[in-house]
Amino acid sequence: MDGATIVAALASGGVIGLILGLVGGGGSILAVPLLIYVVGVGSPHAAIGTAAVAVTVNALASLVGHARAGRVKWRCASVFAAAGMIGAALGAELGKAFDGRRLLVLFGLLMIGVGLSMLRRRRTAEAPDVRLTLGSAAALLPRLVPIGLGVGLAAGFFGIGGGFLIVPGLITATAMPLPYAIGTSLVVVSALGLTTALSYAASGLVDWAVTALLVAGGVGGTIAGIALGKALGACKGLLERGFAAVVIAVGLYVSASSM
């Protein structure tokens, strides 16, 4: 690996971490385009596999803080994650069998959809103590399982964390408030990312050297992003809208250049 590739991988990880620290998530959606167009990973499938590993590491690191703060509903997370892992395993196999250029076109369209969804203001729910008990299982399981399967399928197919789908999915299924949904979603993101990463790694579609550089750059970027986010706290809404616009623009480029 030459020096330019090392710098590009570190810088790409730094960008992902910076976004994660600034707006609290979403940076992983840029991992695949950065790996292909900046780092120079030649295969879309290798880029997706490598991104899946980085997504898993980032999610696990973020999960620690949310778990310590008591913002993780473990029973709900376990059911959602179990269903999602089945979907992710199927999605990963479908993704590996899909033509690389067509996969990138779909990925670009997904980015446009994600960007548009970010422009919508999130609504919070009002039930702070959501638990999957025997009494509530009959009501929640029919919602958690199909949503988990669908989100897992998309996460495995595209090699993304899927937090932008998991958070509203959890709120829809359980009516838990946004802070709990975000914390709980990280359990699911970790599980789905790990499932996808293992599938791609088993097929030799993970560049481990690039992954290490991406994660290392992400650590520094996250620290800088958190510090900058505190300084720009009043501008968070503007930052989120700006990031959404970037995601849409990159998605348009990825789709157009892959047709």
C-alpha cells in the first residue's frame, strides 16, 4: 500500500468520524463512496465489505456510552437484532451476487433517499419505559420481527448500519422515545454490521489494512467532531441539513457515474 492510499484511508475515516461526532450518526453512509472514489478500492463488493467492518466498530464504540447512560432497551434490541441478522445474512448473499455497477446505482439511490429522510424533522414519542414483557410480547413481536427482517435485508445488501431505518422502526414498533431508540439502535447496527462483515470476509471481500486505517482515522475524526459539535451546538440543525444535502449530492454522483 502506497503513501497516498494510506493518507486517503486515514482522511476518509476522519471524515466519517467527524460527521459522527458532529451530527451523531449517518457518517457510515459515506464509507462506500469514500472507499471507491477517494481511497481507490476497485471492487464495489470489497468496498461494501470493508465498510461493514468499520460500521460495526463505530457502532460498538458508540454503544458503550449509551449503555452506561441507560438508554438501551436490551430486550427490544435483542428481538429486533435477531430478526435483522437473518435479513442481513440474506441481504449480504444477494449483494455479493449482484453486479457491482448496478449495486452502486442502487446505493446512490439509497443515499438520495437517506438524505431526503434526514431533511424531515424527527418526532419523539412519549413512552419512556418500554419493555418487552410477556404481556407486551404479543403486541410488539409482530411489529419488531418483520421490521427487523426488512431493515436487516437492506443493511446486508448495501453494507450499511441502517440506523436511519432502525430508529424510526423501533419508534413505530414500540413507541419508545427518540433517545432510547437511538441507544437501542446501536445494538442492532452492531449485530447487522457484524453479520454483513462476516459474510463478506468469508468471501475474501474485506481489505483489512484499509479497514484498520479507516477505523484509526475515525477515532481522531470523532474526537474532533464531538469537540466541534459542542462549540457549534446552536447550529446542529443547520449542520444536519447541510450533511443531508451532501449525502443527496454524493448519491446523485454515485448513481450517475455508475450507469
